[in-house]
Amino acid sequence: MNNQTSCVTNVDIGTPPSGFQRRELAQVYCHGFADLPSTRDEKIDSPEFTFLGNQWCLWVYPGGDEDSDDGMVAVYLCNMSTDEHPVIDYFFTVRDLAGKEVAHFASKGDGSNSNFAKRSTIMAALVKGTLTI
């Protein structure tokens, strides 16, 4: 099996100013997404991962959740470290094999998106059945 690893390397030119904060990037791979049922309100959970000093989990509803429009995929970012919902700026994107962005969501502080993207758009962007967010 040939596993390819991608990473982000940060390079500074000059000295970062006081208070400068880097963007952090996490990629979540949903292997076998193409074979998941498109039944509404059925979710898959990512394993917990550490990001920005907290434990997080990504919930993906391949057929949408109860608040989704028909044919939509829902995605939720959940902070597992606390019951409170810290306000952070984040975004989800999906790119096709050529690197073209086909779906995008920018947070409004609540961590949810019942209508992230059309399932047909997501299915067309899968790489060997894997959804990368």
C-alpha cells in the first residue's frame, strides 16, 4: 500500500510581529465515503484529534441531518474538551483531484453547517472514495 503524506511547512521571512498567530490546518479524511448510506440523520464521527489546544471531533452526515435540505451533506465541528462552545474562526473546504475548491464553509461561531454541500458535488470530488475536509 502506498501512503502519501502531505504536510504544511511554515516559513517566516523576517521576524513575526508581537501577537502574530499562525493559522493552523487539520485535514480529516473520510475513507469509504462513497459507500456510506445517504440516509438522513445518520452520522459518522471522526476520532478525536488535538487542535488549538483542545480535543475535537468532526461529525459528518452523508445524507444530511434533520435540519438539512434534501441532497445536502451536513458537517459539524465539536469541541470535546468542554461543554462550552469557544468562538473560533475556522472553515471547511473540499477540493477535487485537480485542487479546485468545490465546497466551502466559513464559521459563524456555532460550529455547525446543516447544508455544507450537495452530496452530488461531494461525490464528484472524492479521491478513490475518500472525502477530504
